[in-house]
Amino acid sequence: MMDIASYNSMQSACSRMIAPEVQHQQLADNKSRLDRAFNLQTAEKCQYESLRDSLASLENRREKLKREQERLEERIDKLCISISGSGIKIDEHKIAVDRLLKQKVEISKTPVVTSKDAKTMKKLKDSLESQCNGFKDFTLG
């Protein structure tokens, strides 16, 4: 015979679990966000490398072409600002990726309610409801 303690114990154990489809959806959502974050990070890194290479090229050209020095100085200043902005964005993307990776691990570690757990909970609930219904007509004499 199942009792309230068994029911409470089972309910407590299952309250920290999530349904398989919920976990699957959360993992799929996390993967989607993680993929986007990785793609953004990769794009920013490519842009960063491109900007850094452009800066080096311009600095060499400035040394060779003294007569264009003033025009090139303006472009160099702009590239430095862009590189600084890209560096900040890369850091922001890294923080987002790290956060999403930690979230993925937590989601993956969350226990899943099995069909056996659900059936056991239903049996315990039905048994308790039946016992409670038996007391409805009970009167003290």
C-alpha cells in the first residue's frame, strides 16, 4: 500500500526534474544561440584580423610615401578605433559563449522524468486520492 511519505518522496524527487521534450527543446534553443554566438565571434575575429592587417599595410606605406602621410594618418586613426571596437565586441561574444556553454552543461545535467517515474507518481496519487475519498463520509460518533 502506498502512503503519503512515498508520494511526497517521489514528488520531491521529480520536482527537480524536467520532461525529456523540455530538456530537448532547451538544448536545441541553447545550441541555436551558441551557434549564433560562435558565428558572430568568428566573423568579428575575421574582421579584426583584416583590420589589423590593413593597419600594418598602411603603416608600411606611410613610411614609403611621405608625401601621402597626412591622408594615411586619418585612415590609420579610423582603423585603430575599429580594432578597439572589434576587440571589445570579441570580449563580449566570448562572455556570451562562456555563459551559454555553462548553461548547456547545467541543462544537460538536469535529470529527466522517466515514464516509469511518471507512472509511479500517478499510482501514488491515485492511491492517495482513493484513501482520501474513503474518509469523506467518515463521521465521529
